[in-house]
Amino acid sequence: MTTYRRIDAITKTTQIIDYLATVKAEAATGPQIAQAINMSVGTVMCHLATLEDAGYVTAVGGGYRLGMKLALHWARVKSNLEGQRDRIGRDLESISIPGGN
């Protein structure tokens, strides 16, 4: 099995997203995030700016919260899974077993 190296920027980005997913307040500031995940404020702010441009986080007042893009991705995944479930259900219903109930 091939082992691939991990991309540090993506690891940092997921730490930021994971933290924002747990924040109970309306929004978290860059310094709050940096302290919570043990990362420099500058690094966190660069990631937040990029995530905001992509729609993954939203600036709220002086802080940030998760944006709707993650929810849109999950809605697509959920819809695809429901479609698969429905197709499998129809396939199972169409199978007739001689002598079966």
C-alpha cells in the first residue's frame, strides 16, 4: 500500500473548520481560533480569508462562523444517498421469489 504525505495547509484548514463547527457563540474571532487550535493568528487569518472567499466561512461582526457551502455539499450527498436508497428499494420490490410471500 502506498503512503502519501499529508498536506499541511489542508490539515490546518480542517482544524479551523472543525473548531468553528463546535463554537457555541455566534462567531469566533481569528485570535480565539488561533489560541484554541494552537496556531498563529496570521496563519489562521490567511486560512479564514481563503475560506471566506470560497464560501466555507462567513464573517460576522468581528468574527467568523461556518458558511452555507458545507451545508450545500452535505445536502447534495444526502440527496444522492436517498436516491440510491430509493432505487435499491424499487429493485428489491421488483424481485419476485416463486412461492415466496
